[in-house]
Amino acid sequence: MHGSNQGKVMYMFDLYRAMKDGTYDMMQYEESLDAEDYYDEPPDDVYYNEPDYSTESFFTKIVGVNQNNRQEFVRLLSEGDKLIAVREPDNKFDKNAIAIFDGIKRIGYFSKEIAQNLAPKMDAGFIVSVCVKAITGLNQPIRGVNIKVTIYPGNGQYSITDPFRDIRERYADDAMQSMLVKKIREEREIQENKDVFSNWLKQNFIV
């Protein structure tokens, strides 16, 4: 995509400045990536620079998507899907932990650095909206999830539709998440068998 490492650094620096200036075009950036760079995901200086929390939104990526068979959940996501940010103050690894769910399926987490800044806002009542901007590595074993995060003041004017809120806690532990993975795999296997049978019919009969 670029002729030298120096050229790549300058390109990423321009993107960084565009993000800070509010002129960052996520879609244009995604289209400019070639297959190899797209799988490697945008460099850390784009997605892991300190977000400006005085603004309403920022871009980042979900971490932990390759843990605990979460790739099964990731493969069900599409660009534009709305996800739910859930505080986990009792998380044994990080008291600021913020999980990201698709319904009752845990996709992953915010990075520790972002959670450290975002958790106090959520605890204070701010509304955090999460939207899938891109699924990376579509032809690779491990896929990534790039997201746009929007923060709204908790003044009662904003709310997020969350139909799974009341039952999510029952499915939050690792055992229940593993059960969901098993069910998804079983359903995919059934569909694959149906597809094989359908193709066999088409090849051997007029359907």
C-alpha cells in the first residue's frame, strides 16, 4: 500500500490528526487498506491513542475476541450491529472492566486503558453506545471487531434498547457462554448438512 515504513508512519499520522480534528472518515480508511493490512488491523496509534473523552465518540477495537471460543460469536456479527457495553465491577482481573455483549453473547472487552477512563462515566450514569464498524480478517482464522463508541450524558434524555438486560446475568458466566457456543456450532452443522443435501439434489435431480 505504501512504498516505505516512513510513508506508512506519515500516513498513519495523517489519520491520527484527522481523528483528533473530527474529519476522520472510517469508511474511506477501511477501503484504503489492502488485504494484508486489513487482517493485521489498524496500528495501535490509530485505535489505542488516548480517546478525547470531552468529545462524544471515538473508534477502537474489542479485545479478547479470540478467548473462550468467542470467535463463534464474532462470526455472527455484521457491520452496523448494535452491541451493549456492560460494567463488571466485580471482575477479578480489573475492577474497571467493561464487557461488550451481542444480546447475551459476550464478544469481548474494552481495553484496560479505555475501561479505566470509561468506567467512571458509566458508573456516573453516562450512556455508552457501541456499534460495529468493521469485521476484520474475514478470510482468516481469527477475526477482529472494530467499533464506534458514542457517549451520551446520563440526563434521562438518552436510552439504549436492551431486551436481554434482565436475563443476561444468567448467561454471563463461562459455563453458560460455553453452552451458547455449543448451540451455535450445532445449528451451523445442521445448516451445513442441509446445504450439502441441497447441492446433492441439484446435481442429481431437477429441483
